[in-house]
Amino acid sequence: MNLSTSAMSERQDQCQSSMMENRRFKRSAVECYAQLQMFPQQYGGVNYGLSQDLSEGGVKIRTFSQLPVDSSVIIHLGCSDESEPLTMSGSVVWASRDEGQEQWLVGIAFTDINDGTRQRLQQINAPVSINQDDED
């Protein structure tokens, strides 16, 4: 079964909308430099990108490389207000070509994150939430 480009785009929008409604953590529009160490190494070793948004549960990253869904990564995020990079393990849960760009958008769910890193993520996310459920 072949889906047209517009049907695929509409389906992806529906999936992303559904994901946003079911998110457990607030996401922030935080740009951090990302280094993604792929496992196993056959997936390309190390990739670089820039985070688009960030939460305690995961991150969306813009990169020049397509990352296979279900691949495991070690993520190092260098945020401007942090002296040391944030480091955590994750799994690629989705990847899509950025329309009109030679780049990819990749969603990574954190699978192993220590308490110290979680606290730093909470501090980063506190002032600039992009979650629209914050209305009083």
C-alpha cells in the first residue's frame, strides 16, 4: 500500500499531536549541542546535532544523519548555561526528514538517566516550558 506524501504527512501530524497530548514531562525549547554515540557502532559511530526541545523524558534533535529507529545512543548535551555536558542513554523512537532541508529530526526517549542529570534537566526546563497545559 502506497501512501501519498500528503497522506503520510497528515498521519505523522496526527501521531505527533497524539504524542503531545500523552506527554508525561514538560518540554522546553532549549538549544543544546548534541553528540550522539551510536550503539552498535555499525550505525555510524558518532553523530552531531542541535536539540530542538528537551524534557526529563527525551529530546528532539536536528541532525544531518538519519538515525535508525530503535537504535541505542549515549547522548551528550552541551547547553550554554551548563559547565559540564548532560550525559544519558536513550533510544531513537522516531526519525523524519525535515521538509526542504538536508537534515533529519530525531526523537530520542531517555532510557537511563541518573538523579543528578534529572535535576539539571528540571532546572533547565523550569523557566521556559512550551507545554500548553500550563494555563490557570
